[in-house]
Amino acid sequence: MAIVTEGDPTTISLKLENDDYTVLVGSDLLTQTASRISELTSIKSIKAAIVTDTNVGPLYAKTVEASLNAAGIDTVLITVPAGEASKGMERATDVCRQMLRAGLDRKSFLIALGGGVVGDLAGFCAAIFQRGIPCVQIPTTIVSQVDSSVGGKTGVNTPEGKNLLGAFHQPQLVLADVETLASLPEREFNEGFAEIIKHAAIRDRSLLELVEQRDTIRDNLIPLVARNIAIKADVVEEDERETTGTRALLNFGHTIGHGIEAAGGYGRFLHGEAISLGLVAAIRLSIENSSLTSEEGARLISCLNQYDLPTQLADDVSAEAILSSLQRDKKFEDGQIRFVLLKQTGHAFVSSEITTSQLEDAVSALR
């Protein structure tokens, strides 16, 4: 089990088979980037790439650069266009080529500064650049802080589906500075709660009590983020590479959610918005095919509504496109559907009993 040490900052320590690393959750962590890397990792390089996007870079890149430069670390700043469209193989190649032209080598390291797209893209570049260099994740959104920055999954999309090209590449350090969340537009702030509500659904029912305090939630970001990271860390420690089935529980709501995201063209829906719709479908399937009660399901959907997350699918989003994307999803094995259901809030399991017809009905029920 991940070790959580409360303090300033809060520390979550992961111990994996081949990688141990620390996640820090607190304020003013960006200014401490270099000292935390020196203190908490084995990185000794004096060259680093900072990969960010056009939204985050103007806000925070100079702070991270200044910290590293003051410690004698030369940096190259690589900025990609904001948005899911940057999460592709062509963009990954471009990032790696910029690193090569800047003189980085296998002894250098990479910092991913941004949300989930940057974290996945930059982490993937770190995994493949000269067969792998160290990566430090500095997530700047709710989604990336509570979910995607922890666990080592990196990757890019293809026209056939989301995250179909990727690698496991654990970060050496994660710095979750909650002050960066203040710069998020309300829509981007809210989308992260789809992942938080997912964590409550699969592992920690009592987390809903904090989520439901919508009016004061911004006053409790450090404990909220730390608690969610601890949930994710525990699951990753139990099943780092998805070999036992435990880590698959994190896919609750994601099978249909990823299909909706792809059907929207990777731009219409934010990741959390598509996952919200996937959660609604998975909740309904859990009520119909497991022991989740209607009351429990209604509470989870009510939480999604509190954060203005979509619970109904627009008519112009093609059901055929959603279902076609599902067939290429990594959660299908030998054509068999592996779908995460809830027995009750806080207890999830992987079912092989859900049929294609039931998936079709679940998508139709979202209308």
C-alpha cells in the first residue's frame, strides 16, 4: 500500500517492482522543481527538456526553467499546441527531434509540464527517446494530478482509437502543485471530477462526502488531490502492468467514455466529459447486471451533475462511431468484452458477461 505522509507538502510514496518514486502534493512546488529533483530522485543530468503546451507554457514554464537554470541545469523548452490533437505519433516524433537538435542524449531528462495530453505525450517521448530517459511529471490539471500523472502509462492516439500506441514508463517524481488549478477555466476544472467520482465509485465511497461539498471544494484541494493519488497509487502498486486485473478497475466508465471521445473527434468533448457519459452508462449497466442499487447510482450521477458534467449524449454523436471505436479498445481481449461494473459504491469488478447488445442499449440510453 502506498505510504501517505501528511505535511507541507503531502507525500505519497509508491513502491513498485522496479521503480520507487514520490508524489508531492502542495503549494509553491514549481519554484522547488530543481531542489525536489535533487532530493528525491537519482537524476544527475545537467540537461533537460521541458515539454508543455500553448496554454500552460506561458503561465508556468519560466518558473520551472528558472528553478532548473539556477541549479546549473540547461533547459530546452518545447511547446506543443494545446488539445488532444497533439497526442499523436507525428507530434511525438517532432518533440524527440527537437530534443536531438538541442543536444540532449540518453543522460538527459524530460519534464512534462501540463495536463493529461502533455503528460501522456511527453512521458511517451521520454520512454522512446534513445531507448528511455528519466521523466518528471508536473501535472497542472485536476485530471492529470489525480489520475494520469501517476502510474506510468504513456501514449498517443491513432485515428483508430485512444492510447493505442504507448509504453509503461514510470516517472521519477511527480510534483502536483495545486496552485496551478486556480488558472483552470471552470469547464476544465470540473472535468477532473469525473476521475475523482470514478475513484469513489471503485474504491472509496466516503470520498463522495468531500466531493458533495461543492461550495467549499477549492478550499480542500490538497487533501482531495492527495486522497485520489493514494487511491490510484494503491491500485498501481497492486497491478502495475495490468496483469492481475486489479488495475483494470480504473477503467470504470472508460470503455464507453473513450468511444464517445473518439466519436466526437478528440475535440468536442474534454476527456472528463466523455468519461462522465461513460460513467453514467456503466452505472446503469451495474444496476441492471450487478447489485448496485438505484439509490447508489443516483447519488453518483448527482455528483456528476454538481460539477456540470454531461449525463446525456447529444443526438448528433453517432452511436455507430462509438461502438466501432469500442471494438478496437485495449480492454477487449480476443474479441471478448471486459467491462468494469460496480457491486456497490466503492467495490468494482471486471465482468466478461456484458454483451455487445447491452453496450448498444447502454449507449442508446444516454440519449
